[in-house]
Amino acid sequence: MGAGRLYVVATPIGNLEDLSPRAARVLAEVDLIAAEDTRVTRRLLARGSGGARLVSYRDENERRMTSRLLGRLRAGESVALVSDAGTPAVSDPGYRLIRAAARAGIDVVSVPGPSAMVALLSVSGLPTDRFSFEGFLPPARAARRRALEALSGAGRTVVFFESPRRIVRLLEELAGVLGDPEVAVGRELTKVHQEVLRGRASEVADLLAQRDRLRGEFTVAAYVEARSQEDARDAEDQVRRLLEAGWTARDIAAELRTLGVSRRRVYEIVRKLSSR
């Protein structure tokens, strides 16, 4: 194995059989493994993927450890970067180390494998010719709304991660802000009790709200319809009529939200009409 290389290694998201032979070999041969949670990775290694030294590399120490690991790489050691599950740097720590290594001229090697995002997209039944990954939305309600409004009319499938505590809220927000899009919601992906729920965001929200307890991290894919020129003209006509009828911009935004017109879009139209 070449020295002074950084290996970005994907690990199973639920089913340990999904660890590739190549990933197992790399983990067995590197000098050092930088793991998000060393306890989780140690359990994986106990299945025969080697006994390299483990160091913690997580959000809380990412900046400090990046410098230390870069020193080890420059000294000619090989390092494997892993997260608790899935592909490192995809909504997990890692990009700072990868960027620093690449800028230092160190070879960065991908060892691809499991990804919750790709796993859900592959079984979602939604269009995947264009998609984007949005990770976790901000916890604050206003910030979440702004993030979703920015996706209005995107014309692609968007993927989110969400916790059990906020999954129903996310689906209700998708329904309210993005016009109740078609969604696929995955839970326990690749595990024995894998579940994928499909339907309109409001329908899946109602389904999950009826359950006593929700467990596991959720992956959500939603297809956001493109905004056509005709849709844009219709929205402008509706805003114009309501303004002429004496409605405030705030009331218009609340009214048109149910039709999939975002608050941001309403205010853009109001500014445009007011400037004429």
C-alpha cells in the first residue's frame, strides 16, 4: 500500500455485510483510522477488518485533529477516514481533512460504498436524473422555512436527513411550503426491518403521526416540481389581483402557500409590481 495516502472509506449504514472486500482490506492495512466514534468503528473492526490504531475525528475536534492527521500523512503514514455509517463528509465530519490533504499534495483515495441518500433514491420511485442533498434542515422554524422556500420550483428531487423528533414536522413543512410534493421516506435502510413510505408529504406525515414511537434516523426524498413560465405568470396574476383587492403581502403569502407558491416568491412579485 502506498504511503502518505488518505483513504475515504464508506462503511455500512445498517447491514454489516455491505462492507466491501476492498474497504475491509484498506482498514486492515492502514497505519491509522480516523473515526467519528471509535466505539462504533471498533465493533466493525471486530468482525475481522484489522486492528489499526483508532483516533477520534468528530465535529468537536475536527479542526484540531485535521492538523495532527495532516502531519501524520506528511510523514508518510496512511490514514483511513470513516464515519459511523455511510460515506464520510456526506453530512458527517471530513471535508476539512480532505481539503487540507488535497492542498498539501497528498493523494486522497475514495473507497466507495453505502450511502443512505443513494440507497433511498434507488428505491424511491422518484425522478433521479437531477437531485440534490440538503442534509439536516436548521432547527429554528423560520430558518427551516427559508431553506425550503429556496427550493420552490427546483425541478429536481431533494434529499434530507431528519431525526424521529422532527420527521412529522418536516413532512408537514414540505406539504405547506412546497405544495405537498411526492415523497419517499426511508427508515432502518438496509436492515431487517427496512421501511420505505411513499405518497404525498401530507399523507406520510399523517401516517407517521399515528405511531406511538418513532425510532431511527430518517432519510427523506421529495420531488419538487419545476416552475414553468406559465406557473410564474399565474402566480404574478394572483398576487396582482389580491394586491388590488387590498390584501397585504403577508396575507397573500399565507393564501398562496397552499398552492405551492413560496413566501419568498410572493415578496419578489410584490416588489416587482411595486416598482412599476
